[in-house]
Amino acid sequence: MDDEHSNGLLLGADTATFKYNQDTNADNPNEGVIIDDVNTVKKYNLPDELITRDGKAPTDLMSFIARIISQNKYQARLIENLQIRLRKVEINK
């Protein structure tokens, strides 16, 4: 799994709090990613790689967890590299 690619995918996914139209428990809103299949001009984005082949649902939870772990690794490396660069700048003052 390409960590940089995972980072880009997840940064391209919109999240929201929402209620299903048929939801009978109106007191409990849902949170998650949204496949915007109702708006002519899309209000929400979810990259195709994170949607099932039939286009009706997000990929399974394990796929999302794997992508999040991959993204976390990528961002941790970026932070570490930035910390090293910052130390070098501070030393050379």
C-alpha cells in the first residue's frame, strides 16, 4: 500500500454528520463519509477507490482502517522530516 497515495485519498474524502431519510431514530445522527448520489452538483467527495464496485457504499471498514494506518505512517514521516529540518535551522541561527 502506497502511504502517500493513501494520504491523498483520505484528504480527498469529505465527512459529515447526517440523518438517513428513512431513519426512525431522529435523535441519533450518523457520522461518516458520504457517497453524494443525490445532488446534481456534488456537495461531497469520496474518491472512487473508497467506494464499492456497485457504487452504493463505502468500502469495508478494514479497508478504511488500513488506509488510515497507511496515511498515519506517511504523515509521521513528514512530521519527522520537518522536525529534523527545523532543528537544523535552529542550530544555524
